[in-house]
Amino acid sequence: MSNNFKMVAKTMFGFEEILEKELLKLGAINIEKGVRNVSFEGDKGFMYKANLCLRTAIKILKPIHSFKVRDEQDLYDKIYKMDWTAYMSHSSTFAIDATVNSEKFNHSLFIALKTKDAIADKFRNTEGKRPDVDLKYPDLRINIHIQKDFCNVSLDSSGQSLHQRGYKTATNIAPINEVLAAGMLLLSGWDGQSDFLDPMCGSGTIPVEAAMIACNIPANINRREFSFEKWRDYDEDLFEKIVESSLKKTREFHHKIYGFDKAPSAVMKAKDNVKNANLSEYISIEQQDFFASEKNVEGKLHMVFNPPYGERLQIDMEAFYAEIGDTLKQSYPNTDAWFITSNMEAIKNVGLRPSRRIRLFNGKLESKLLKYEIYQGSKKAKFNPS
């Protein structure tokens, strides 16, 4: 008999396909792509593995019940009817996350409140005591998703969003989310087969995620905890086995990863984060102004970066993007350069034609991930003795 059950991995817009590929590679079955999510099947050990290893997932949910819902009272009644003792006791703490996409229900906080009341009332009426809510570190995190008139109740096996990898103690003013960084790297085709540069590395997120991909290190190996560790059916031995076997799959990386930033404070933070991730042997962080730099590696260079948007940093965006283009053209031959931006006007100043444009979101900002291929340049011109 199979112990497989359905799960849903939530992700960011634009990453559904790479998350699907990640799941396939990990060994999931019955994978189905949605919008900002991918559903799949696996057993308990696979749920642990998905949380530990997936780079582009934000949460792994385990659906436990679904039903049609007419109004708030109907929701309360149906949640109340469920057997919550299978998952928690009156001494457990719990928290509810609700997302609502419906004409009937338009307030997710109210839906969360109704669900909380139903569960607490059930325990009070059957056991004489009600469980407490703990929004930060609950024993059980419950996810309610209402789409039109259909309600899905799931257990959140991850807890805090999986972008919180655990290696970052210091961030800069506009840090990039780790899942966004990993997704951009995977979309760019980064596979650890060349040297790598993030020329505006801030607190070092992109270089760290690039090294973890290159060495096949599980994305969340540095994380302190997952929600499933507090579940009633948690199997510690099984989880340790999953961690051990995932670490056996790491590989050597024979190139170098560089991060530049011109701000000394960013360089210090990036170095700290690289050290926390135990990746100092692979990543070198340097205080360097990209616009005054040139390519110093042989062969192909893979570049991925997140330039300032001008949303939080005051700079002349047109001149700034023109300088990105000039630096790439003049100083970085034989380079594939990818960067993300939400400033659609400013990219016209790069002066190069992108060979790819992928629509993504950075937080709420609609953005494009752009690829610029910088060729080796014409050899003839250099030797023409005119």
C-alpha cells in the first residue's frame, strides 16, 4: 500500500516550470503545474526532502480537507466538524494563514478569525480547554485557501517562508529574496560549469545561491526549523536520514564565484553571509565598482545580478543603465549577463538588445529578467595596423 499523499508547493509567478523540474528531479509523482504553485504526490519522507531541497518553493502545504462553502457561518460549521485531535491537542499552539480569491469572501483576516474560533470552540466544548494562538512559532500552522466557493484546508509543513534559508544574518537596504535569486539563477541556465560574477552583490544572496546550485547543496540545510518537526507524526530518524542522503549528493565545483560591491558595508555583510553558509572556499567577495572593472577570467563568464531599481535608491537611472551597457560591451567579452529590473524605461539605455526577456515579480514590482549575450568581439579590428 502506498503512503503517498497530495502536497502543494507554493512559488513565485514565473517559477512554476522550474519548480516542476525540481520536483521531477527529486522524485515527486503526479506533478501538476498551477499559477504560483505546483501540486505533486509523495510520502512523509518526500515532504521532508521537498522542504530541505527545493530552491524555488516558498511553502510546502499538505491538504487535509476541502469543501464547498456558502458563507462565513458555513465555513465555521465545516471547520468545527473536522477532527482536529488528529493534528493537535488543547495544549498545542496554532496559527491560521488565509488567502481568499472570491466574490463572497473578501477579507482574509476575517476568514482566519472564523477558522480560529471554530477550532478553539471545538476543543473548549469537547475537552473543556481551548488551544492558544501563537502567530510566530505555533505547533501547528493551518492554511485556508478559498477560491470562489471552494475551501481547501491544509497543514503548512514549512512554517516561515522557505526563502528564509538561515544563512543570512545581515542584509542591505534592498535585499533580494533567496527564492527569487535561486529562481533567476536556474532560469539563466546556471549549472556551475563556468566562472560566475554578481557585479552588484549587496549582501551576497545571489553568489551564495549560485554556489549552492553549483555544489548541489540542499537549499535549506542551514535553516533552524521546519513546521513539520512539531507535528504529532514527526519521525526524527527519517528526517536525519533524508538530510544525510541529500548531503551525499553534493558535488565538487571547479570554478570560482565572485561578488563585487562598491559599498564597504555591503562587502562586510556579504562576507558574513558567505561564511554563515560555509561557502567561503567557493566565493570571493571584493570591494569593487563594476563600472571600473574588467573581466579577469578565461573562458565563458556567467553573470546574474539585481541592479538598484531607483525605488529605494536615488540615482540617475538612465545614466546608470547606459553605464551597465557600456561596461558589458567594453570590458566583459564572452559573457552571458542576466539581470532583473522593474524599470522598463531605463533598460532602453543599456544600448544592447536582450536575447531573452522573462516576466517575473520582485515583491509587488512587475519585473523582467533580461539576458544580454556579449560576444568575444571581432579579432580583425585589433590587428588592423591602419
